[in-house]
Amino acid sequence: METSSVMIQSLCVPCYNHCRYCLLSWDGKVEGSPWSRSVGLAERLLNELRTELPGIKSQFSFGYSMEHPDLREAIRTLRRLGSPQARFLQCDGMKMRSETECNDLMRMLHDEQIKELNFTVYGTRDYHDGFAGRKGDYDLLVRMMKSAKWFAIPFSIGIPVTQENISRIDDLVAELSGFGSKKVFLFIPHEEGRGKSLCDVRLRKQDLAVLNGQSRKLLNDEIYRPEADWLKEPVLQRESKRMLLITLRPDNIEEYENRSAMDMVREIETLDEKYYSAFPEFADLAEVYGNPDGDRMYRFRDLFHHYRLLYAREHDVQVYDITDELQSGSRRF
């Protein structure tokens, strides 16, 4: 397994939404180490990584949202640290802004040379607001999109699709198409974090029949396929690379400040190997848990994760959860 990148993150900024499938299971409590302390440690770790492992990518990022209290300075810090987040912003879960305030935000992002924004829209207005856990969030996103267009900042729009909202997708796509995005795409939610709560409404192949031709083209058939199709693959995909995640938290920051970057890399690689060795390979899991007629839609990595969750529940697997992004871990691909 090749380690291809290392991300250092601090979840030190609150999110204003409470989305039903939040990867980070945001519940109103900030889990990250304070910003200034996180930046100081991240800078030292990045310097070590770029010296010791020059062939891999390394970066620093923050969350839960991009609503940093001094976003301009945060962007400049990210730029200084060579982080892609200094060029690309995920604009979900930000505080309420009027049209004038949205313009002020986009003017600043334009001045700081942000290259692209992304917005996630869960459905038409009422459904979106309910899913995001905040009334008025849909209209906020629209205001930000219109302002981004005015300031010539390219943006894309992602739409998670389930059995609950698919009947609204055609109307939503038609409305969003007038806002000037460079790309609109559909995707099927994962089962990580609170995504587990969407298992019962995971999209089925036949559900796609309600979409018109324009909307149907927005879901990538190579990436999202029915379970049965994955099980028929003569040679299944194999995950060969991994991203390591060093998550800075109040309960580990002092320890990490006294350790080298390479020590952390070796520890997380060991945890990664222990986690995956606790589970059978995909083909063996599929023999037990796979449905050869299954029509629920998955990415391959999400189906593999789904099977591991079933196995862990049945066999009471007690192992450090390397996939939990609230703590240091890894992501294979």
C-alpha cells in the first residue's frame, strides 16, 4: 500500500448547518485544536514532510466549515503553507449573509485569488433547508452563487441523490442551471459519519427512470453503479494508495508537538494496516454480504465500506477506526 499524501487538519471552525449526512457528524461541538496552535504545528510538520518525503503531497486544511472568523488571513496562511484550500473553497455551512454581505465576501475571495467554489444543494428550497437543518440555507446558497458569478469566480454545484429527493431533481437542475455554474453534478451519499442514516433511502437503479435526459447525464455511470454490477466485475478494483490524515485535537496537540512528522506517519500507517487486516478482502465479504441482484447504487469504495460495517457489526470487531475523520486516520483509494 503506497502512501501518496498526508493531510493535516484542524476542525476548529464551527458549521452553521446540521446536515443529515455530515461526514464529520457535526453536533455543535468544535473538536479541533485552536487555530494559531494548529497552524504553528502544521507548519513544522509540513516542513519535515517535504524534507523527508518529497515525493508525496502534503497540506494543511481546516473545518468544519470555511467560516473562519478572519477568513482573509486564513486564506493567506493556507497559501503560505501551500494548501489547495487557499484556491478552492467549499461554501456550505457558512453564516447567514444578506446580498450586500455576500458581495463583500465574494469581493474578498476574488481579491485573494480564489480559483473555484463549490456548493452542495440537497433539493428544492424546503427539502434542502430541512436536510441542511437550517431555514433559509437554500436562499443563502443562491445569493452566494449569484454574487460569485458577478465577481467571475467559477463554481460547481454538487447534488446528493436519494430515493427521498430524486423526484425533485429535474426541477432543481432546471433552476440551478440559470445561476452560471461551470458544472452541476449528481452524486450518491456515502455511509460515513451521519451518512449511515441514509441507508434506507439509498438510490436504486430503477429510481433513475424518473430523471429527464438532462439530469440523467449528471450522474457518472462509471463511478456509481448498482451493487449487482460491481459483483459481476471479472477483476474487481483494488485500493492501492492511501492518504494519511493527521487530525489536530485538544487531546493530542501537546503529544504531537513533541513528535516528529515521520513518527506520526509510521504510526498511522501501522493503524491503517491493522484496521484493514481485521477485515476479509472485498471478494470474501461479497460472498457473505453481497446481493447478486442488488440494485442499490454505490461507488466501489462505498460498497466495500458498507460490507465492512456489516462484518464489524456481526463479528464485534474491536479495532481503531481508521476511517473516522474526527481523529487521525487514513483514506484508501
